[in-house]
Amino acid sequence: MSGNEIFLDTNTCIYLLNGNKILADFLQGQEIFISIISEIELFAYKRSNLNSTEILKDFIQSVEVVNLDQTIKSITIEIRRAFKLKLPDSIIAASAISNNLPFITADKAFKLLKNWI
């Protein structure tokens, strides 16, 4: 890890893909990581300008997608037991925690994990 890595939640990806300039400027030069769950959610998302599959495919190719492994599964179970977060959110958070990456989200549910992430 070089210190230029950052982990994005699905909602942050949506803001970025919808043209949020402040976020785009902030992420300039960062290596971006997302969960496999976010990739799935992005392709299933239908309420924004994400109708261009090519733009989404290009975005996914430009980031590092974190797949599930045993560590992420174990942390997910801990988060679900302790905080009762939804399973997708628990997996996303566990992916950031497992990779020891700073996490950007606008989802208030993650406030429960402020000492974890």
C-alpha cells in the first residue's frame, strides 16, 4: 500500500459516475478500490445517468475490485453480529477493513462502524 489508495462505497461511485467534480478532484491520483458487491450494485442501479454500460465497464476496469475471501467473510460475520448492518453493507465495510483502506461513503449506516473503519 502506497498511501494513495482509497476504498469507495457504492453511493460514492454513483456520485463520481454522475459527474461530481469535487469528488473527482479529490480522487485524482488515488488508486480506487471497491467491493465486488459495489460492482454488482452499480450494474443493477437504474436511477441515474448510469444508463451507459460502457462508461460503467470503463470505470470497473479502472478500479481494483475486491473479491470475497475468508478474512472478509469473517469480518462480515463480526459486523453483522455486532451492528446488524445489511449484508451487502457489511461485506463492503469488511472489504475496506480487511484491506486496511480509508473508506468513503455517504451512507449514514456506516457511522456505527466509526471505530472500525
